[in-house]
Amino acid sequence: MYLSLRSLNVPVDRSVALSLIPFLLGALDLLTAFAYSLSGFALIFACGYYFLAGYHLHPDDLHNIVAAWLK
């Protein structure tokens, strides 16, 4: 999760703080599904962000793309 957040240009202190949430929940064996989901969401969001940037698409264009798929 730390590397995903850092790739999204989140400052180091915030990345560490947010990465400690799933780490501590996993270490305490509390809400592990939530912890894994949180880490997975950060990774998928970072991958999607770089996928869109690679094709020079802006997140605002996502509405038009989905509307074209649904036609």
C-alpha cells in the first residue's frame, strides 16, 4: 500500500500513516478482509491511474467511455 500511495504522489508521512492501518489490523487479526480490501483498492486505483495516463486520458473522459460502452 505504501508504494501505491507514493506512486500517486502522496507525501511520505501520509503514506506511512495510511499503510499502518492495514498493517496493524492484520497484525491484530482484526478486520483482515477490510485491511486487504483497503490495500487492494489503493493498488487498483494506482494501476488505473497510470493506465489512463499512459493513453493520455483524463478521469473526466471516463464518463464518455462508459456511456459509449453502454450504447
